[in-house]
Amino acid sequence: MKNFKTIIVTLLLLTVALSGVFAQGSKESAEAASVSKKVELSSVDLSSASLQTIKDAYQSELDSFETKYENIYNKMVESYKEGNVDDYFDAKGMLRNLTYPEITAEQTEVLVNRIKNEKDEAAKAELSSWLYENSRYYHPALHFTTSRGSEEQGSFFSYHFDISSEPGSKVTVPHMRNHSTENGIFAGWGTEDGKVLYEAGEEITMPYEDQTLYAVYKTGALFIDHVADTRTMLDGPTVTVPASAAPDDSYVFLGWFDGEGNKAEGTVTLEDGQSKVFSAAYRSILIEDVRARHTKDGVPADKKVELAFCLYNQGSSNTGRLTVNLVCENDALKNLSGELHTRGISAGEEKSGSFTIVAKGNSGDVINASIVVTDEAGNTWNAPVTLTVK
């Protein structure tokens, strides 16, 4: 009886032990099954699988590649250390032939079609962003194009410009200069049938797929203001000249002029099919870099000092003859140079000058004055001058 009980206890212990072994085996089998569930992108239905499934499948390919690369590389390093030439070059050859996993052109096409048909904007944006980052075959582009005239007529002009950027990002529509107004004026970019979708310089959102935009030309009068950065297209037999849109009072509007220097005033009459381009002309002078030369901590009293300045023409035409004066609120500042003159400054250029001055007063006195520039038409620009007597 005692031996029988011993046998029973032994069997129970053996059963518990075996159940632990089988449990461990089941766990390992489950882990193996979990690993085997990792699929490659080629086995995924890209037209219907979730984006996360697609991402995981592609990441699985990348992980597999990285593991293979590390194993072969380590083998190559180990062979080098051991001096095993054959194994070293075998491993090196395997590395050279190892192919980095890429999303193919065919796979990209399937996903692009899915992007086109996706109704959910957030899902569309997420998929396109991921595909743009991971596929070299997905780089949507905006194609801007135009062709005018013909070689037979002796006048031919063509323009092609491409922009490629991540879908959803902001891009700027290009400008295009009018080479001729014979067949109309460039009005913007749009469809082949002449509908304007975007104006030149407009910031738009990059689309999810390639798009071709054609230059659209219209008959009428185009008014271009480079200072205000505006382009106003007016059509019809008679158009009203627009007002100035200068950013501030430092600009003096001179009018609208065509390429031959003719000024447009009031209204412009256009013959049937005729077009004209006018540009805004401004005069504007900045008085900059006003300073007393070779002084520190103020100007000395009763000594000659050079008060330097710089005139910058930020207008669109030559300034013509200018007169420059130094005007003081009282007798505390004497101008020994008198009135200064310059024959003119071209647009975008500058000229420097200086007054010889003598300051009067006690240490710490503040002298207020101003530099005043006057053109031949009587327009004026000024800049304040503050000096401290030391």
C-alpha cells in the first residue's frame, strides 16, 4: 500500500512537470506564430488594407533588411579579424548584392489611385504624406507651360516650369513677363480652355497628383505696381485707370506709364483685340545712416564736425535734381555747407553726402534738427537729427 501511494505521488509530480513543459512549449509556439504573422508589403492588398497594416508590412521589410545587413556585416568583420579571406570576400559580395526594400512603381500606382478615391481628407493627407516620404515614384508636380506664335511666323515663345513638393505644402505660383501684347496679356494660370485658376505670385496648396497649368492670356489693360506688389487686369473697350496703392506717404505717385513712356490718365481706350501694359512710377527717397563723423558720446561745442547722411532712391525712376538742406529749430547749430545739390539718383541706387556743422551750447544740451530733401516738383522728404553736446 505504501508503494502504491508512492507511485501515485510520483505520477502527480510528473503530470505537473509535463504540464509546465507543454505550457512553455505553447508559449513559444504562440510567439513563433506571432512572428510568422509579420507579412511583407508584396503580400498585402494595398487597395483595401489599413494604412497601419501597410506601414507595418513595409517596416517589417526594413527590419528584415537591417537584420540581414548586420549579420552579414558582422560576419565580414569577424572573417577579417580571423584572416579568413574567402569568407571575408563572400560576405562583402553578399552585402553588395543585398537589395534595400523599396516601394515599387506598381505598388505606388495602386496607392496613388487609393489617394485619388479617398473621401476622408485626413486619411488622404496621411497616406500621401507617408507615400511621399517612402516611395521615390511619388513626387507630385505642378507643370506650368505655354507656347505662343510659331517658328514659321518668325516669332515663337515657349515657357515650361515645374514645381514638386510634398502634397499639402504651400507653393508659390510663378510670374511670367509679357514678351508681347499682340495676342493678349498674361492673366494667370489655369485650364487649357482659358479659365484662370491662379494668379501669378499666389500661394496655393500642393495637390496630391500631377497637374498641368496653362498660361491664360486676355485682351485688355494690365496695370502692374511693383511697389504695392499688385497686378490689375481690366478688360473692355474702355477701362478706368486705377488709383495708386503705395504702402505709405514716403512714396509720391507719378502715374501709370507704358513701355514707351506714355502716361495713362483717366481712361484708356482699347481697339478690338488690343492689349496694353502700364507700370506704376513712384518717387521715394530714404534718408539713412545720419551720423556725426569721428565723434563719441556727443559732438564737441564750437568745433567743426561732419554730419554725414545717405540718400537711397527706393522709387521706380531717377529722382532728377535734388536739393538737400539742414534745418535747425534754433541757432544752436550752424551749417557751414549751406544748401547741397545732386543731379539725380537712379532707381535702387544711393548717394552719400555731409554737412560741415558747428554746435553751440553746454555739455548735455540736446540739439534737434532735420535733413530735408526736395525734388524739382517740390516734393519733400525729411529725417530727424538729434545731437548732444559733450
